Amino acid sequence: MPSNEYHFVTHWRVESTIAEVADILGNAPDLVRWWPSVYLEVKELAPGAPSGVGKEIGLYTKGWLPYTLRWQFRVTDVSQSGFGLDATGDFVGRGEWTFRQEGATVAITYDWRIRADKPMLRYLSFVMKPLFSANHIWAMRMGEESLKLELARRGSKTEAEREAIAPPPEPTFGFLLRRR
């Protein structure tokens, strides 16, 4: 595997239903609200079919480290158990979300196979790959935490309950970012 190629498999478990998890993760423009530690800006570029296939999304993202990424994805398939996407831009590759109901919980797997094409990542991967990999792991840990908070907000019965839930984690090094 070339040094700028990465393969990550992330596992989350949340109390919810597949339908609710798919609704949250499938609404890309809302990522900036509930997963702001990673998603700084999200724009729908093309709506795709009613099923979601063909939807194109533009993203401005970051992890724990103080650099940002611009990339796009196109939804390639949607089923009751997940969806797939093809990425282009600073990342090139494929991501697959799969969901499995296990009683009151949903087992979520994200399989992400990418090539890092942003020049800094491409040229430094040979020596910085462990650090770049740790950055991805941090970002996904923030995603799981943020998803659990979002599910708690959705499950709140009153405004007071909703307000008592902690906000999602903010981006690191936020003072270095220019919001666009």
C-alpha cells in the first residue's frame, strides 16, 4: 500500500433504530450542527434521486490537527442497512456506512478506503502516517460522541431536558480557522 493510502474501519454502538441513525447520518448539511468538531462547512452540490443515490456534497473538514481538508462525496448506493459514497478532492476513495439493529442498539460500521491527495498529506504520509491515522481516529471518536448527544437531544421530552444535554465537541485550534 502506498504511504498516502489509508484504510480505516470504525465501529460505533448507539441506542437507537437504524431508521433514526440513517436519517441523521444521511442528512449531510446538518453535520455542521451536530458534529462541528469535524464538519466546518457542508454544501449540497446536487440533490440526486429521491433515494439519495447521486447526491453530491461538498465538505470543508478537519480533525484534531491544525489543518483542513476540502473534498466532495457522491452517494453511490443506499439500502435499509446503510449507504456508500465515493470521495474526491483532498481525499479520493470509498466509504461504506453499514447499520445492524441489535435489540435496542444499532451497531454502526464505517469502512473508509482512501488515498490522501492533499499535497501536505500526500508528501508527508511516508513519515507522518501514524499521526494522520490518529487524527482520523480522533475525528471518528468525536463523531460517535456527537451522534450520542444528537440522539439524546432527539429523545428529549421537554425543552429543559434538551437544554441540559451538553453541546457537541467544538473543533480544535478553532482560532486558526477562517469560517467560509
